[in-house]
Amino acid sequence: MKITVSILAGIAKLLSGATVRWIESQPDTCQRVYFANHTSHLDALVIWSSLPRAVREVTRPVAAKDYWSAGPIRRYIAQNFNAILIDRDEIKVHQSPVDLMIREIGSRYSLIVFPEGTRNTEEEMQEFKSGLYYLAKKRPDLELVPVYIDNLNRVLPRGEFLPVPLLSCITIGPPLWLEPKENKLLFLKRARDAVQRLKEQ
Amino acid sequence: MLAWFANLPPLAQLQQIQLDAPTNILLGVVLALLGIAWFIGRILKRQPESAISPAVVRTFNLRIGSWWMIYVILIAGFKLGYLATVVFFFLVSFWALREFITMTPTRRGDHRALFWTFIAFTPLHYYFVWLGRDYYGVYTVMIPVYASLVIPARVAFSGDPKRFLERTAKIQAALLICVYALSHAPALLDLRLQDSTGRPWGRPTVQREADRLIFAQAQPSEPTGPPAKDSPKPAEPPKPAEQPKAPKLAPRPTPEVGPPGPPVVSAAGAELVRTGSNAGLLFYFILLVQLNDVFQYAWGIMLGKHVIAPQINASRTWEGFIGGCLSTMLLATLLVWVTPFQTWQGALMGLVISVAGFAGGMTMSAIKRERGVKDYGTLVQGHAGVLDRIDSLCFAAPVFFHLTRYFFTSIGG
């Protein structure tokens, strides 16, 4: 099982030619939420593969159920990467995805989330959805780590299923937390800016 | 169709690349020089107060580091055999292509065309290069003709007309420079070389059934074979195991004493076969290209005044260019003993390599300026910047290959 995961991670890294840069931050196994811009279906896999092995083992990507449970290959990959699958259609009706994430990570796991919600086709990042704010509010102990993904949208753009092995870059920045009395809009803007800033560095 | 499959060479082409004594000497000398250069680099690094600026020392050390890498991988390829060497060049091409396309903006509509460029054309091209000289026609035509037609067609099918010609041209240029041009270097390994007097030199890497038949039955009807091959050649048996005998059988005459006019090959033709190895010629070529870069840089620093095109590259001067040409010609002449060339031919080859290498550097500089990046290496941090190292190699390889093929194999007549 572990060998397959290592091989899968290796393939993901090779295919995306990902360079990983840690800027003012270090890999750590403490509980974190990595939040990134969303450009490609590969995003979660590549970020996950870019983490050192010890960190990888306690990190779970959050992914869309409709995509990652379609077909045996995707289901197999999602299972191996220990993904938390969120049902995008039933979010509001039955249970909040934030509660589900908090339940799933317990006191051990970290998360990889994409607060833009859907993949971005434009150059500019979209506004962040509020999930990150509620996550930070319910679990203020979690470190919120911004991640910027560059060029992965060209490796596997929306609507394509065959990747082109270009070079991409994953930049991981310094953690931030929800400030006391900080309101939702301000916090989400600050989080988005943190990702945006990594683009220039 | 079946016959075509049957004619494919067996995997025995993993076979060893022959390295003769002069080649081994050159490899040894270069190894020693690299060791000395590495040592000097260490010393310079320890003395930050020296007259040379730390930036130059860092560049020097990086250069030496990448040379070590090229050297080790190339020698490993030679030792592992022909297939390994071709695969090595394939990987370099593939990585360079990644860097090139990553740097070049493409649109969503180019995705499928890019996919075929990476996944189909690049490996297929190197496959035909590996098949060797009999497939010269295929690997010479496939990318310039067929890839150049397929790519714009595939982009057109995607239905995005914006800047169409510009986008397709970028992909074509990337494929042509990174894959097609560079592949002429490993293609040298399978040429059936001879010196300018027509005496066979070295040994092509791919030994085919056809070769064996010709050598065994003394048939002159081989399409690409030289007319001189109509007698059996004990010096070129198909079995690699017997190869070490070849140098002993054939003492190497000096280049000047070659008989002029049509080659004289008797039943004892082996006596006239000059030893040599295609791998040695490939190494000679790569060495000259790499050192030519250094010569041009060094002459430019020492004497450089007249910048050729300041908007393209402010450090390339006429003085550097001419100094580099002369130095490379001199070196090419001095090392002519690993090649089938005579002295003056070596000098001309040096000149050609120098000019083509310079052109390659200028062209890639222009592309980089247009994109506003300094090095391909800094494009994505942490990557070595393969394209920075091979730009001159890409431009010099086809010229060197074709000159060698035309004048130093039998096809030139």
C-alpha cells in the first residue's frame, strides 16, 4: 500500500515537474490547513506529493466527490491519497463540509483545501468561499498555510484528461491564523492576498 | 507490414559502443582536466578576498558542476551501450522541450497539439534515430515535414484562431530546436564513417543482418555501403566480443599518408582500416561545443569592445566571437587524432562548430529576451536549466552531422 502511494506521488511529481519552494516556512507534521489556488485536477495530488513523506502521511486532500469517485482509477487514486471527498451537490442540505472535515482530521491530520471552490479558468484568482473562515473559527489551533500553484493549469487544463508534462512550481508560504475580532470578509481577503503574494516571490 | 516488423533490429542493439585507444586517452585527459578545474574551483571558493569576483567564481563552479554531470552521464551511456546513450539524449531533449514550452505562453487550444508533441513525436523521433542510419530518411523528414503539418492542423481542430500562426510556430520551433536538432548528436554513433580518402574508419554501432551478409558474401550492392566494402573485413565482425582485436590488427597510419584517389582495399583490407570510434567523434564534437562557449566568453571578457546586438545579448562581442572561432579551430586541429579528419579538415570543422554554436547562443538569447527571462534555469527555481547548457549544442549538431555524413561516409561519393 505504502509503496503504491510512493510510486503515485513520484509519478505526480515527475509529470508536473514540480519545484517546491518553502518561503518563510518549514515542513512540519503539526496540524495545518494548506489552502491554495485551484487551477487543475492535479492540484491536490501535486501539493500532496510535494510534501515530505512524514508530513504527507498525516495530510489529507479535500476533493470533489463527483470527480474523484467517478471510475475505478480515480477512486483508487483518491483512496490511496487518503482524500476526504466532499459532495458538492448536497453541501447545504445535509451537513456542512466544514464539520465533516473537522470530524475527519481529528487531532492528527492536516488538510489541503481550495477555497476558490471550483477550478479557475481565468488568470486572476477568484474570491475565496467562506469555508476557510469557519474552519479557522471552529479550530483556531490549526495553522493556515498559503500555497501558490504555478503553471499546473497548463499541465492539465479544465476539461482535458491527458496531461502535458510541463514544469510547474509549488510555493508554500508562512502560516497565518484568524485574528481575534477579524470579520469574515477581511479574513478571506487576507488569506487570498497571502496566496497572491507568493505568486510574486 | 509484417516484413517491416521482421526487419526491425533486435534488442541486441543494446550492444556495447566501441571505444578505441585514442578516444580513451581523450576521455582520460578530459577527466583529469575536469578534476583540476574542480579543485581550482574549490580553492577559489575558499578565498573570497581574491581578485576574481565571487559571482565569476560561482559561475565557474556551476559550469564545472554541469560539465561533470554531462561527462559522467555521457560516459555511463557509452559504457551501457548505444540504446542507453540514445535514451540519455532523448531525456535531455524532453527536459529541454519542457523548459521551452513552459517559458512560452500557450493557449488552452494548444493542449492536444502539445500532448502529441511530447508523447508521440519526441519519442518516435528518437526511436528512429536509434534504429540507425537506414532510417536516416525517416528521422530527417518526420519532424520538419509531418510534425510541422500535424501541429497546426491539431491546433486548428481545437477551434481557437487567436494568434494562430504565432502559437503553432512556437511549438514547431521548440520541437525543431530541442528534439530534432539535438538528436543529430547521437545519430553520429551510427554513421559508417571513412576518412576523406575513402578508407573505413571506426565502426557504426548498429550491426544489421544486412551488414553481416555483405561482409560474409562480399556483395557490393548495399545501398548505403561504400564501394570499398566489397571484400570481407575481419576487422569488423558483428560480434562485439571480437572487437578488441581490431586495433591490434590494424595499426593506425598517420592521416597524411593516406593514398589519394579511390580507396585501395584488397583481401587484406583490414590493414587499411583506420581505427577510431564514433563515440570518440561524438565526444570530440561535444567537447568543442562546450569549450567554444568558454572561449567566446573568455575572449569577450578580455578584449570585448564591439557588442554585436546589445538588445539581444550585451556580453556577446565581435572580439569574443572571432577569438572563440580561432581558439576552437586550434583545439579542433590539436584533437584531430580522435576523428577521421585530416588537420585542415579538423580546423574547418572547428570553425563550423564555433559559428553554429555562437548562432545557437544568440538565437536562444533572443528568445529569452522576448520572454523577459534571463536563464531557463531561473524560470522555475531549482531546475538546472538544461536549455541554457545545450543551446549551442542544438545548433551545431545538425551542421556537424551533415558535414560528417556527406564528406566522411560513402554517400558523398
